Amino acid sequence: MGQRAFVRIVVFAAVAGATALSAQVTTTFRAERERLEKAAYDMPAHKKLTEGEILHNRMVNPFKASDLKVQKVLPGSSVSVTVSGDFPAGTAVLSERDGVTLSGAALTTTSYSARLTIAPDEGPGFVRLWAITQVEKAGATAVAFVDTFYRFNLKSPEGYTVKIAPIDKTFTMLDSRHAEGRYRAEFFKPGEEKPFETLTGSQAFESGDAPFASHTPYARLDIDFDPESDAPPQDIQKALEEMAKALQADPASLNKKMDDFGCGLLQMYPNKGGTVEGNIGCGQNFNNGTGMLRVTGTMTQVR
């Protein structure tokens, strides 16, 4: 098993053991979806379905698969969207995110349009619409992307400080299904003013995924730092050359660095008021052998 995989397992195991998570960012949506699906069983259209038709319909997404361009949108603003699909009578369209409201909706059997308003404190990620029909067809499609970044000031109980800031000014849409934004993290030992490690990493989203689960009012935020690189992007080539030289001189040096530091995946849980709590998975020897940092601090929206 690679070190990166080990780091991920450590973090996820620690989080799972700490609390039972609930995706509060979709609490209202999930309750309404459940209500609509239960109500559909009593509808005439549903009662006419055969078992085979029900099984088939459960695999059908009402939204039409297309090259719909996902629009970037800032928190606190709004955007108009139009999507096509197969929407039989009784279809309901919902926003998956409770912090995204729909207005001016117009629905026909083949199209849906509405204006999406993004809450001022809404976190980054894809905005998906869900179509719920009365004939067991249900599915989602991404229509927008909340394009926002934060600055984080974090501290562990042991006195380590971590300062994280975005490198990019906007998320890069790799295609209609993937988005990525880069961050840089500086790690400080207790009482020191100069960072002992600097890492670059990315925050990535896929349109097919629901918002990350969280026990706080907002969706979990993940940033995946590369513990094998402590150089800014413009110095990557130089860092690779220095790493190659170090490996030639001491093949075990890289493994030792990974064991002694190796911090990578950061999972954060934002609270209201700009505070945040989280965990950083690290090397097995780091922080007195705990292999992670539990951190709390603040997050400030910078875009």
C-alpha cells in the first residue's frame, strides 16, 4: 500500500470514528425528495407500472445527457439555467443544495428553466438539479459551479500552525464534469515564524458527486496536498532535480521524509461564523507518532 493511500485511510478512519455524519447541506432537499417519492406510490401513474417497468425506470435519469455548459457563479449572485429531458406530468425539480434557491421556474414535458440564487456563504462545488417523477425515474444534472476560494488559519492543540491560501483566482473547468483549484499550505512548528514545510495541493470536484457529508451546517471541504513536493509550481523542476539527487545519495531519504512529515489530505468542517475544524493526515512518525493533525481555526472568503 502506498503512503498516500495510507494517509487517506488514516484520516477517513479517524473521522468516521469521531461522529456520525449527516449531509446538512442537503437536509431540506433529502426530506423533500423522500416525501415526493413516498407520495408517488399512491399516484395513478405509479400504480399502473409493472415490476419490470419499475426496475427499468429506476435506471433512467429524466435529464437529457448533453454537452450542457456548466456556468461558474459567485456566492451571493444568481444565474439562469435551462435543461432538457423527459419530464412526465407530476415531475418535481429540486435544488440539491439547500443554500441554492430556485425562482421563476418553468417546466414542460421536455424542458425546465429557472433562476438559481446562490447563498452568500455557499461553499465551492457543482450545483445540481434533481428531477423526481411519479414513475420511479429520478436523477441529477449539474448546471452551475460555485466559484469561491478561502484563506485558512489553522492551529493544532500541540501548537502547530497551518496557513493555507489559494494559488488560483478561479477554478479550472477541466471539462463539464470536473473542476479543480489549487492551494498552498505553510506549516509552522510551535513558536516559530518561518514555515518548516510548504506544500501545494488541489481542491477537486466532480459533477456526479453530491456535496461531501458533514456534521456541521456546511459541506465538508477537502484539499489534497502533495507531501512529496514542498516547492511552489514555478520551482517544481528544480525540486524534482534535487529530489533525484537526494535519492541517489540516500534511497531511503524520501521514505523517511514521508514517515516524519508526509502531510497530505486535509478535511475541513466549516461552521457558521467563519470557524472551521478538521484533520490533516500525515506520516506515521509525525506529531508524536499520531500520524495526523487535528486543527481548528478560521476561514475567510477571498473570492
